[in-house]
Amino acid sequence: MITFNPAPDRAVVERHSPLVASFLALIARAARPEGLALTRTGRFGRAVIAEAAARFPFPGFGAHDLAARSPAPSERDVPPLAVLRALMLELGLARATGRRLIATEAGAALGADPSRAFTTLVPALLFGAAHAHETGTALPGDWRLFLAVVNAEAAEGMSAYAFAASLYGTDDTEPALRLFESVLRPLGWTGLLTPPPRTAMLAHAFRLTPLWHDAVQLSRDAGADNVVPMRTP
């Protein structure tokens, strides 16, 4: 069973979670009368991207990084921002009105409580519809097993290749890539693992953070020693 500490330490959350820090900044802007500008397709507009890049703590997505890649970056250039928008809508923390994203009462209240924001956003990101949409095909195994292996092996650093070898008995590129995109990178965005730089490759070592130790609660029978065959059941 996977549970999260219902009241993780606020200072630890604020220090280590890019997801929560970014949500707090976004929801504060969305709570203003003008809200956050959206494009015709419902994505964040360029002004929002520029403001986000100047303030967000996701490594590799700062203003200088984005400017170096494109003179007019779009939401597609900032995947964590797209995920946050999807989460805010999925959880009823904001609503799209015309071409504006406006905070709901529930969203504004959550923006005042970093600890509760963490326990609301993180399960939704890892286990909810927004995550499934962003990451696509399901992997053999489940989150209980994934987190047990991370807990056992990432204290000193674990790459996607090593993760695949532990889970499936192979360090081939395909399962490693899927684990990187579906498990390790999202955990890094939450701050439970060290956030990866934008250009992180499959050999990049993710490490447990103090937030992991404060927030994650795993049952003792999580089965970290089991190897799952790399095939669809």
C-alpha cells in the first residue's frame, strides 16, 4: 500500500518540491481578476510562459534556458507547466473561462497551504488521469513496486537503466526510457527525487530527497526484491 504523510513538513515541501512551488505561483496569479491567459487551444499563453520561466524552479526551464532554445517558447517547451495546467483543471482548482484560467475557491485555498497542496497534487500527478495522458503506455508492475525499488536503491543514486535492470532484469533502452518518462522524471518534478535537468539522459542518477523521507509511507510487504518480466501480462 502507498500512502503519503497527510501533513508533510511545510518547510521541506517548499524547499524541495518544484511542483508545489510552481503551483503556488500559478494559483496566486490565477486568483487575480484577470486570471492566466490561454491560447485558442487552451494552453498557457506566451506571457504566462515568460513569467513562469522567470520564477519556476524546474531545472533547465528558466528564462535563460528557454530563450536559448526559442525566441517565443510555447507551453509545449515546458512540460511541467502543461502538467500543472492539466492538474489544476482535473482537480477543480481552476476553470477555463473563455481564454482565461481562473482559480476556484478550492484552488485559492490550496494555494495558501503548501503541505496540503503537496498531498493533493502529488497523488494526482503520479496516479491520476493527467499522468496517464502524459506518459501513455502502462508499464509492467505497479506503483507499489516502483516506489519500493526507488526506496531501496535511490539513496545513493539510481539511473533509469539501473531501475529497469532491478525491475525487469534488463537495462535495455526501451524499458529504461519508459521508466524515466513515467516514473523517475515525475518523481523528480514532485521533489521526492532530485529534480532532473531538462537535458537529463537515461544514465542520469536520481536520488532520494529529504521530502521523500518525510512524505512517503510504504508498507513493509512492498516487494522490492521481486523482478517483473518485461512483457505485457
